[in-house]
Amino acid sequence: MTGTEAEFTSIEICAGAGGQAIGLHAAGFRHLALVEIDKHARETLRRNIEARPDWAWEKQYCDLSHEDVTTFEPLESVKAYGRLIKPKEVDLLAGGVPCPPFSHAGKQLGRDDERDLFPRMLELVEKLKPRAVMIENVRGILDPKFSDYRDYIKASLEGGTYREADGTLVTLPKEEADYTVCHWGLLEASDFGVPQLRPRAILVAIRKDVLEDVKYEWPTPTHEKAVSVAKALEKSMAARFEAYYGGPHDRRARAAHAKWLDTASRRHEELTAKDGAGIAPTLVGGSKKHGGADLGPSRAKAAWKLLGVSGLGVANDIETAKKKGSEERDLLGPDGPMLTVEQAAIIQGFPKDWIFDGGKTAQYRQVGNAFPPPVAEAVGRSIMDVLTAARERDAQKS
């Protein structure tokens, strides 16, 4: 995209380390603001925008100053080309609102969880009135126990009836609603080249005056066959082991490398024979309340072990491992190598050169909590198709 003006603009809340922002950028959106409360994730966004030539538009215009989405007032603070934005000007409002209220790994408190930001997202929709809305969450939001809550979210966007927590029925007039919820469903990350089991629930809504007669098409998979962990990590694992070739750990490093590749490849072959694939279990970012990062609960660690990877922690990068002499823990342990942050980012579908700020644990949590960029790109393109068609239609009318 050239020139000083972006063709399609977006604002994103709960932006994290930029997984969704990367995908939406690749789809053609340019970010007016990225809102994120974690200081390391905010610095990750800043550093990448500064460093990447293809993000030159964001370097000039993107507002990274907002930390708390509960106090974020875009119409009073976000500017486009030197002036405050107005309602109906932004093309897309997107956000991966916090997952714990609906996660199978948590207590699934839903609307009773203080971390639930769906109401705030809906407030921002009402204020901004963007042409399109995209909300990402864990698949748990689609569980039957949250049907009333989903009805509330849909009714807030397109009208209809929902049930309050106390059982009271509330009806919002459809004729007064601004949006059509085009789709709310699951996308599996492995269908889009991400070597990981990561189903995400995505809601896409388009403003009625934009949608009109244009048909929204839900993304279709970009990959017929899943990319295996063995394939995704082949080069990075080779580089880690080869750093010890020719030294005192030469024989052990060569043997451990061969063992990992054989284990991961055989696991992929076994699962492929059962119509599966040797992809990673779901990466999790963990909580700041707990200690250092690892690859998740016992079931996830067991799945990683079958792929030749130790899930008991996160490894140092090549340079740090050599400096600290941590190869016994990081690379040569009996359960196989641990993943580095860089390798976890590969499993999430991040660009290889994406920079993560903070220490190893802070970096890993940013990666583990991310929305895989290739999935975000697919959804972004599906929304972009509608916005482009609507713009062409409106241009013909005028």
C-alpha cells in the first residue's frame, strides 16, 4: 500500500504481542490504534513498528499510548491525518478479548468473571460504529452453557431477545440495531498452516448500511494437509543442535538431534495414518500469578513428549544457552529439547523476524497468549472482501 492515506483502517483492543495485528495488516488493514495493557507486549508492538519498513504507515499514524481498554475513548484521543476520528469512519474494530472467562482450562465464570471485556467491546462498537467488527475468543464461548450470553452479544449488535443472569428476558428492537452478525464459528489454526491444535471462536459483524446486498464468505482452509511440528521446527532445531557440533558435546548433540527428528517424524506418520497430524498441542501463555513458563498442563506435556519435546520449561536461545552452559537442561535432556521462544513463535505462526520484548518468561507468555497471524489474516481478508465490494457498489451509485 503506497501513499499517505490508508485504504482501510482498523483499531484493535487487547492487541497483545501483535498476532492479530500482523494478520490484519497482511490482509490490508492499517492500524490507527493498538490498545494493550501489558508493558512488554506494548513495547513488542512499538519495536516491531519501528523496525519494519512495511509498517511505515503505522510508524507515522498508529497510536500506542493507550494501555487500559476500560478507559480507552477513541473519539477523544485517536487521530487520523491530524484530526480526531469520527463515528462511522473506522473500517474495522477488532479484539481478542480475554479468554479465561470462557476457557475450558479455567472456571468458565463467563459474565461473572471480572476479566470479561465483551461489554466494553460492545460499548466501543456503539461509540465508533465501525464498518466491521471482529471478536476472537476461545472455543468455550460457543459451549451450550454460554448460549444466553451469546444471545446478549448478538442482540447488542443486531437486535433480538436475550436472557439476563436473573432470568429476565430483554428484547432489543432489530430495526434500531446497526449490525448483522454474519458468522460466529470456529476456525482451526492447523487449517491455515499453523502447526498447532488451536481452535478459535470468531465473530464477524458488518454494519447494515455497508453489507446491504453483499454476501459475506467465511474463510476456507488454506492448507489441505496440516504442517507438522517436525517440518515447522526442522531448520531451527538443526541450528540449535549444530551449535554444539565439533565441540565436547558433539556426539550427544548429533544423537539428540537425530532422536528428536525421528520421534517427531514418526509421530506425524502415526497420526497421519489415523487422519490426524503431528501438530503441537495448544500453547498457553500462563498467568503472571504463577512461576516460570512451561508448555501447559500434564496432558499437553505428554503430547509434546510424543513429539520429542520436553514441556517442562522454555529453553534459552542459542547464544544465551552457550553463554550460560544450559545445554543439558535446554537441549540434551532425556525427554528431548525444550522449545525456545523463537520456536514457540513458529508454532503460533509469527513471522520469523518478529521481535519480542522482555525476559524469556515475559516473551513466552506473549507468544502463548497470541492469536495466530495466519488465521487473523484469513478472517481479515474475508472482511476486506465485503468492504471492497461495498465501496465499489457505493461508488457506482454516486
